[in-house]
Amino acid sequence: MIKHIVLLDLPAAYDRSELASIMSGLNALRAKLDGFSQFEHGPNRDFEGMSPKAAYGFICHFENEDTSRAYVVNPDHNALGQRLVALCNGGVDGITVVDMDVVT
């Protein structure tokens, strides 16, 4: 399983309805991509004080690397990604991505 973990550096006055719309769009991709099994998102509480710039995050659960790669090139994902870039501090520099290959 691949967990695609994305952390967002958002300005204090970010457009909450735009973020909600993007999250809804990403969640809808589960119906279009076989092997995209779960989508989670929410605000970062940063209880340990280790990620103060990451105001929000989401996790996509992919069955395997092929599903993850299909997501990366999906046109709907790319359109949503462009909207995320526009929302974040520093554009693309305000987005951190980790693709974790889960070992069980």
C-alpha cells in the first residue's frame, strides 16, 4: 500500500470554501481510479510543535504504485492540484508530499 501524504502551508486567510471544494474533488477521484481506496483530510493540530507551517493535510490510500502513478497523471487530479498550488503560501513550495510505501 502507498499512502500519499500531503501537507499544506496555507495563509491565515485562505479560502475555506475553495479548500473544501478541492478536498471534495480529490475524494471523488476514488470512484474514478481503481485501487484508490480511502481519502482522509483535516486541519493539522501540531501537538508536538513539529510542523507549524502545515495548516492542513490529506492522505490518499493507494493499493499499489501503479494506482499512485495513475493518480499523478489523472487530469482531474492535475486540475485540483493547480487550485491547491494557487491556495498555498509560496505556490508549489507550500506543498509537501510524502509517498510512503507501507510496511506491515
